[in-house]
Amino acid sequence: MLDKTGVPTIEQIRSRFHDQATLVRPKAILECYENIPCNPCETSCPFNAIHIGEDINQKPVLDPDKCTGCGICVYSCPGLAIIVCQLINQKARFKIPYELLPIPKANEEWIAVDRSGNAIGTATIIKVDCLGKQQKTTIVTVEVPIEKLYEFITIRSPYE
Ligand code: SF4
Ligand code: SF4
């Protein structure tokens, strides 16, 4: 399915998530499904929580015990393939990369979107950080109902 549509299967998505006890604290989710020569996630992590190894074509692997959920890898990944997830108060809280305009503002309600681009409900904007060397990638902290844990991937403006 990934080859034909670019959309991972639910099994692939679940394989990248950590168990719910681990997600009490924020952890990176590496949605990097293919062997490609790339490693900014590994080199940018200040806690050595991401491992690729000598063969740069290998897929990255996260050590959740070392990951603090800081989000540096989120804006360091050129493929926008990393999010951070935490379960908090029956909500799924994510840090996601966002490179479109307008930039959301805290407390706004945006449209939650799945990996196929479909609207799946409402996403509450918690925080917006402009990070990175060129501040090209905004990191948006957003909450969705916990039922959308494996569906949610990004946001869409309700003001278009
Ligand atoms: S969220 Fe921070 S600590 Fe976790 S893997 Fe990414 S850069 Fe490393
Ligand atoms: S930086 Fe992103 S695309 Fe590159 S290996 Fe890491 S997760 Fe995959």
C-alpha cells in the first residue's frame, strides 16, 4: 500500500508507536518506512536516542528510554517523517512539523487530517514554535481525541 499510494497501512503505523504506558511521556514517532540514504534525525538528537548506524540506508530506530520528546528531530527531518506523541488527559498530544501558511495560533480549533488527507475532526492548537536554523519549519503542538491516536497526522486551516 505504501508503494502504491504513499499511505502506510494501520499495521505499519502501529509498529512505529510505543505502548500507551510509554506514551505517558512525550516520545518521537519515526514514520520512516523505507531504506533511504538519510540521517539528520540521528545526528540532530542531543540525547543519542535515534540509531541508524554505519549503513546510512538503514531505517532509524528510536530508544524510547533516551527520548525526551524535545522535538529537535521533528524539524531536522527533511522528509517531515517524525512527530512526537504523548497521551495526556484522555487526549493525544502531538508535536508536528508544519510548513504552510497561515501559521496557526494557540487556542484555535483547526481541522484534524489523516494520512490520506481526509478531515477526521477537530484539533486544538496548544502551542506554536518557530524553530530550526532558518525557522522554516514550525512545530505545532496540537491535541486530538485519543481515539484518533493512529489516524491523526496533520492539521488544515479552517479559515481557507
Ligand atoms: S524528540 Fe528529542 S530526544 Fe527524542 S529522538 Fe527527537 S531529538 Fe531525540
Ligand atoms: S531524517 Fe527523517 S527521512 Fe531521514 S532517516 Fe531520519 S526519519 Fe527518515
